[in-house]
Amino acid sequence: MAANLSFRQKWQVAIRLLILYSPLMLYVNLPESFRTPAKLAEILPFILFFELLVFCFYFIWITATDWIQNKIHQRFGENFLLDFSWLALALTMVISLTLSLLYTQVFQWTLYNVLNLIFQGRMSQSFLGSNPLFTPEVITYMQRTNTAFNQVIMLSAFYLIIVSRSYQQLKDVQLRAERSEKEAALSQVEALRNQLSPHFLFNSLSILTSMVHEDADLSEKFVKQLSRVYRYILEQRDHELVSLETELEFIKAYTFLLHIRFEHKFNVQIEMDVSEQKQYQIPPLTLQLLVENAVKHNRMSVQEPLQVRIYCQDECLIIQNSWQPREQSEKSTGIGLPNITSRYALFTDRTIWFGRQNDFFMVKIPLLS
């Protein structure tokens, strides 16, 4: 069900109406002799008071129109007034005409009595009664003109309220879409963590089993780095962003385990200043995804090791690996680069670039401050 306009939205609509129609209303109602700078300065307090009163009445009538529209939405549906139909058009005209006639009567009565109260009868008599410009015929003409203008103003208010409500609904839809996109990206991250946990743990324990009797010191270091990897996954599971320094510390522990697994077939070089590492942020596990992709889709050997280079350039983090595609690459899980792209879209309009350049595959990720 459509919600009523907020207080802020109502006074914004009132200001729009005031700006749109006040100059025209003053032009129509002020006689030619009053349009000189001297006369305008003389009656400026009255004009300001008049505009303030008009603004207050606009706000009240906008509130009433908003309430009426909400009842119509409850009765006929939220899109009833947006879709063209003779019933919707007739209701719009009847409501606007009724509100404009009521507005004219109440406003004129209020203006006359407030002015009499403030000026003790002198203002209305000097400005209207004793002024030969305001003959009964002129006053009747002005009343008809103002009534017609009020009809136009009420119609404008009616459709401005519809536009404001539609805009609010559109924003709500966009927020829900962004929330859904964010939840989808986070669910992909959770899937990645769940995938990393058993698969990577199984391989690491297998390596540790074969290594523990051969090199106790290296086995101890391996266990410490393995615990750092899983501690990072547990600690960052609810974080959308982490410092680049924290992510790099994690990737050092992760690649240490890969070095043990692949021995001299794999190498990662990190070329970044400490100041750069502390300055930027990154979604957690971004580098792990990219390093894992490089390992998964490229062949490696002692004679042809897989080289991965991580460095900064033009506020982008660049992950570059030698182009050595496997003849039969491992089946993709579909949560690598698409996951990174969808997560970055939540934080920046800058896009991620990836592709082959000469003998390298490169990924350029915009760094977040």
C-alpha cells in the first residue's frame, strides 16, 4: 500500500507551487499602477505576508490531497491514478475543483479577517474599499480569475503529489534491488568461504601428513600459516571491506601454503609500499580468488613456473600472472571474477578490467579509499 508523503516532501511540493504560480498571481492581481518599484517597495510587507499565508494554505491542501489520493489507492490500487482512464480523469477533476473552490473561500475569508485584525480595518478599507481601481466589477473579475488559477494550482498539486509518491516508490524499489544485489553478492562470498574451507583444508592436511615426519620445523610453520588463513576467514566473515594491508597479510599466508604444495612451480611477488597498503581498502578474499584462478587455469612446472605479480598503479590494484593456460582447465565454479565485479559494484562506479596483455593475464581492480 502506498504511504503518505513525508513532511519534507509536502513542503517541497508547496515550495514548487509557490515558485511556479506566485509571480503570475501577483501580476494578475496587482493593478498597473502598483507595478512600479516605489509602489512594490511600499506594499512589500503585504506581499511577503500574502506569500507566507499562501504557502501555509498550500501545505494544508497538499496534506488533504495526499490523504485523498491514499484513500483512492486503497480503493482502486496504487497505479489507478497513473494509468489513463476516464474514471481516474473524472475523479481528478472533481477532487481538484472541489478543493480549489474550498481553498478560494477559506483563503479569502482568512486573508480578509487576518488583515483586518492586524491593521484594525485600515488596510482593507484603504487598499480595497477607498481605492477606485478596485470597483465591484474589477473585484468580481479578480475572484473569477483567482478561482480559475486555483483550479490550475490544485490540478498541479494533485499531479505533483502523484509524481512525488511515484518517485518515492521508485527509490524504494531501487533500495530493495540494491539490497537484493548486496545479499546475493554476500551469499556468493559465503559460498566461497564454504567451498574454501573443506576443499583447501583437505589438501593442506594431506600435505601436512606427508611432511610431518620429514621436516618438523617446516610442518610447524605450515600449521601456523594454515591457522592464520582460517582465522582470517572467520574474522572477516561479516566485514564488507578490509584494509589492503590485512588482505595482503592473509594472501602471504595463503601463498605460503601453495608454495609448499607446488614447491618451485609457483611464485607470488608483492610490490607495494607500506603507505599504499595502509591507504586503501578491498573486499575480503578478493586476492585469494584471483590467485586461486591463476593456479586453477594455468599450467606450472619447475621449468615453467607460474609467476604472479601484485602491485599498484594509478589507484588500481593489478594482479598479473604469466599466460600458461592448461590444455584441460579445471571446471569453473562461477564465483571468481563475477563475484568480485558484483561486490565492487556495491562500493564504486569504477569498473574492473581483466584480459590478456601480451604474455600475461591481468586484472585491474580499483582501490577504495
